[in-house]
Amino acid sequence: MNIDPVVVLGLVAGCFSTFALAPQAIKVYRTRQVDQLSLGMLALMQTGSVLWLSYGLLQMDISIIWANAIAFCFIIYMLSMKLRDIRSNAE
């Protein structure tokens, strides 16, 4: 099996950038506190993730697809928790 070093580089880069979100998502899960999360930042991150995922699918680039699909999950979780917090504080 011949492994393309460019693909490996993309996968490693994707791991680092995607799993940089994990500690924050885990903290939100454990504490249920989202006060320090910016709604604007989460919305921009989600938009960027969807656009990168779309680009990766169009290019058939596994590194981009994989990294952004996982990032999408982390961000959508934090965004949904933030929106839930905003709604509960508005009541």
C-alpha cells in the first residue's frame, strides 16, 4: 500500500484543528456552563465548518471531509447548548 504524504499531512492537520474543539465541548458537557462561549463565534465556526465540509465533498478530499464532519458535531453541540441557555435565561 502506497501512502500519500500529502494525505497524511492533511489528516494530521485535521486532527489537531478539529480536536482543539474537544476540550471546550467536554467542558460544556461536564459543567453545562456556556456563559463564556460567544454565540457569534459559534455561528461563524459552524458556517465555516459547513462550507469546508461542502468543499471537501466537492473535491473528494478525505482530510477535509473527516476533519470538518467531526468539527461540525462539536460545534453544533456547543451551539445548541448556548441557544438553550439563551432561551432559558430569556424566560
